[in-house]
Amino acid sequence: MWWMLWLVGCGGEVDSEVASSTEALTYYRDAKPVIDAKCATCHQPGDVGPFPMTTAEEVAAVGAISALAVASNAMPPFLPSHDCNDYTTDYDLTPDEEALLLAFFDAGSPAGDPATAVPSSIPDATLAADRILRLPEPYTPQLEPDDYRCQLIDLELTEPTYVTGFQVWPDQRALVHHTIMYIAGDAERETFLGYDDAEEGPGWTCYGGPRPADASTDSLDPADLAELLADPDALTERLSAIRSLGGWVPGAQQGMLPEGTGILLHPGDQLVVQMHYNTLSAAPVADQSEIALVTAPSVPYPATTLALIDLAWPTGLALLGEPMDIPAGSPDASAEVVVDRDDPMFQQALANLGVGDDEPIRVHGAGVHMHQLGVDGRIDVLEADGGESCVIHYPDWDFAWQGTHMLTDAVTLQPGDALRLRCQWDNTAANQPVIDGTPMEPRDVTWGEGTTDEMCLGNLYVTR
């Protein structure tokens, strides 16, 4: 898992000029603000980090391994490229912060004078939520080391309601690796209740999305897709049955959504909550995590999620285009799709926002989703005048640290603009999933919900 990256050597030493100019660096005065903000968000007692970094003594005890992790860019984990865009959720180290920490660790992590300490900046602000949702039943992870479990929460709404902020409050932080929340419409209720009933224990096993691995085509049944294609409105309704609310990974800065925005929940909507439990850092115990919501009856700028996908990938139907194909042994298999306003998912997003085809929209956040063979993913705007601009780029994909990242400056999509999603995979022997301690043999891989299948999805947070 991700903390094994700490064992990768950096192949170099701290620059002597940097070290000589920062001989007086100490934990309390210099290193603590950076470690609090960029490391201790995960490395605190009971959290997902394998050891805490909240005191001078704790930091000194792991100074050598921390230096390796910082110098090799293994930590802190932040995937989006700064060459593409800027993000409000950025907890990567700046060059100055990296140089400071490396010089501090190289000096032996001296504590210094506690009187010089600045106030702690470890994020601990709790959202002032008006709704607290708890997983219906406690669940003890059964699969090791990774268990993906979905549970259904009935929102019991009687009026349209906007979510303007959220936080995930993990019950067992040492076990919870990430949480993803999906909104399922009332028409999907019986389907998801069926998933729950079909499997013993609370909820059901899920992986790449909210459905079981053997139900990946439930919402896109190839048998009747041809009929749906003849009815764009019916196809749009079918495809939009599941929407994304958001998610959480350790260290993520979560809270209020961009000011004035919110995602609409309809009466009858339910929340499908995917919990990813990892048992390498702690023994499995019962978890019953909570989700805190801030809601409002209306917002100035209604928001929705816009999914980017080529329908040929999940269906495998040749009439829709080229299917997803990741041949065994290929080091650079790839797939891409260009999505314009005629796309059914785009049309549904515009309808959700009350926006016409001739009106611009704004992109506030973006993310890409792949599985364990993924190595590179990106979303670009293809401008009507022939120009291109990057929305988000993951040049070194890591399944363990995915999520939606809010942009520092929203991107405006004009009516003639399109969006391009591109994913790349490495299906060689050196990049295979490990199952029961043994790397798999390369095999031809296509779309699917399972651990050893793959996906290529883009997700945007958009408003009027």
C-alpha cells in the first residue's frame, strides 16, 4: 500500500548550501507549521498514517524515513499536476517547504525552544452541520487487506434540498481509507435494496462504483440500449439515475462547497456510501462512520456533477464506438473520448442546472477515476476557437489517493467548447494488482466494477 513508498530511496542528499543556510532550523519554530499542515492531517493518533507526527519527539523518531519520503515525492500524496492547474485542496509541499523539511531532517530534527512554537495548524475544524447521517449498521471488514463495502442511507426528504457542504467523520480512522458518496434516485431504490438483501451482513461488496461487481451493466443493459438510443430523453434519464455527491480521503480538506453553490437532492433520493477499509494499519473492528451535511432550501448557483464517459466502454457495443481494450503486456494502452453538449450526460447536467445549449457553465472541480493499472489521466477543454486548456492532470496515477479537486479559479465552458477525457494504463507484469500476496499475471482487461477490471471516468463539479 501507499506507505510502502516510504522505503524507496531518494538517491541523493540535502544540498549543502541549503543546509548551511538553515543550520538553526528547529521543530517548534520552523518545521512544525509545515508538518502540522501537510503531514499531521493523516499522521496523528488513530488516523490512517502508520505513525503519528504531532509532537517533536514523534517527528524526531521518524526523521530518517520522513526525509526519504519527502525527497522521493512519495509524501505528502497529491496527484494533480501543478503544470495543469491550481487547486484549493492542494496539500503538496512547495519547493521552499520541501527544502526546509529536508534540511531540518538532515540536521537531526532538533526540537528547539517550545516557547517559539506557533499555534497548531492541524485541521480540526468540525463542520457546523444541520444533518448527521450514520451508516445504518456497523460493519467489520471481512476482506483483507482491502474491503470495499456499500450501504444505503434513506435521506427521507420531503422537499428539494441543496447540499452546500459536507464532511465524512470516520468512526475507525485507522481503518477507513476513503469514502465515496453517490446519490441514487427513487427509481433505483428497489435495485439497491436488492443488492443489500442478496449479501449477508450490512450492505454489499462494491469496488469501482456503487454496484456489485456482477451488476456493472444494470444501469446500461446492452439488451435494450439500442431501443434507448432511439429515445434520447429516456437514455438521459437512465444514465442519470446515479449522481456523485463527493468523497473523502485521509488528509483531504473537506467542508463547504464553493460559495453560493450546492447540489440538489430530490424527495425520494438515497445516499449510497462506499467505504474502503484497509486492514494493514489496524486490526479489523466494527465501523459505523458518519456523514455531516450542511443544507439549504435554495442557492444562487445550483450545481451538479457532470460525468465524462464513452458509452462504448461499459457496454462493449460496437455500434457506439471502440470498446475499452487494455491488452496483456501493454505498457501504454490508452483510451479517450471527446464530450460535447450533444452528449446525453452533458444534456442531463444542463437540464439539472436549468441551462440552455447557448449558455456558458462553470467548472469548479474535477477528478478522474481508474483502477490499479492506471498510470495517467487528464481532462482538457477543447475550445471552440481551436485552443486547449488543461482542467486536471494526474501524471502519476495512484488509486489510493483519488478524489475531486476544487479549482482555485473556476473554468468557464462556452457553448462551443468540448471536453476531452484521456486515460492510460500499464498492463505489464511489473504493474499488476496483488491478490492474496501474489501479483497477477497480465491478462486482457476491459471495463468492469471488479478489482481486476478497469475504468476511465471523468467527474466535474459544475454550475451555471
